[in-house]
Amino acid sequence: MSPGDRIGYEGVWRTVKATTTDIGAMGGLFVRVTWEEGGTERFRAGDELVTQRARA
């Protein structure tokens, strides 16, 4: 996942602005996504996501 990629999330396609990793309270690994449309979301590492790659 990289900037410009799109993720189908909660019935809407959103565009990735930036990604970082994060550790949860119980030590689980997460990916934090910042959206071009505003806001952020955390996904557990290993979650399956519906994605579209950014066009070159």
C-alpha cells in the first residue's frame, strides 16, 4: 500500500495519502492509513483489503 492507492472501506473508495506502522496496547501490529479525503484509520496487519493500485 502506498500513496495514491485506493482502498474500498465502509462502502466507499478512499485514496491513501500516507501510511505508517503502529503497535496496539496488546502488542499487535497495525498499519495506520491517512486518507486524502481526510481522517485516518488503523488496520490490523494481515487484514485483507480491497485495493486499486495508483495509476503510473
